[in-house]
Amino acid sequence: MFGRRRRVVPVAPVTPPPVPELSDAQVLELLHTQIAHLVGAQGQWTLVPRSSDDTDVIFHGLKAHQIAASLAAVLRTETAVLRGEVTAEPTALPFTPGPISVWAEPERPAVQAAAPATSVALPRFSAAVPDSALDHARLVA
């Protein structure tokens, strides 16, 4: 308004710092170490040339997947260490589970001293039992 223009202050573009990456030599060393651990001279597996009667395709596919997954995990871990990222390992059981079984005889609270017993007068039904029968007990077989 009235000839005034808003002047935009030039802002310098913010460039993020370069993300550290593994060099080719570091990647080669990591992959060589991991493969040597799997199939090297002291590795878990041995390599033999494939023959024409080899039909174990599923095993070879699974083993190739396992090797690729372990190599990717090594690269991911080393890259995170290089960048300074902290990855916490998950805990297996963060809580204490309850017991599966319960003791058959649970502990009972200590019995307090009983108060002196007071006699309670029960009503007598004169039509059902005569007074003379109450004086003498008798067993009938």
C-alpha cells in the first residue's frame, strides 16, 4: 500500500552435512570377511563344483538368501556405526510372566486367638422329640 513493497530478505540455502558412507575398500573388506566366515578356509560351509545330477534347488536358493541377508545386515550395521546411529537390541521379555501353576495348598493367614465360645440357645420342637429322649442317647442298628 502507498508504494511500499515487501522486501524479502535473501536466505542462504541450508545444506545438510554430508552423510558418511563406507568407502569401496571398506565394503570389500566387510564382504570378504563375512564370506570368509561362511565359506572360507575356516568357514561353516565348503564349496564344491556343481554336477549335472545336482537337483537341490530349494536348498541352494535358501542358502543364497541367507548369505545375502547376512551381508546386508553387516553393511547396515557398519553404516550405522559410521554415522553414529545407536540401535538398541530388543529385549526378549520386558515383563515377568506369572506362574503357570498355583500351589495346591495356599498359605493361610495365622489364626487369631478365638474368642470364648458363647452358648447359643437353639429352639426345641416339643412335638418332634420328647424331653426324655434327649436325656438318653440310644443307638439303633
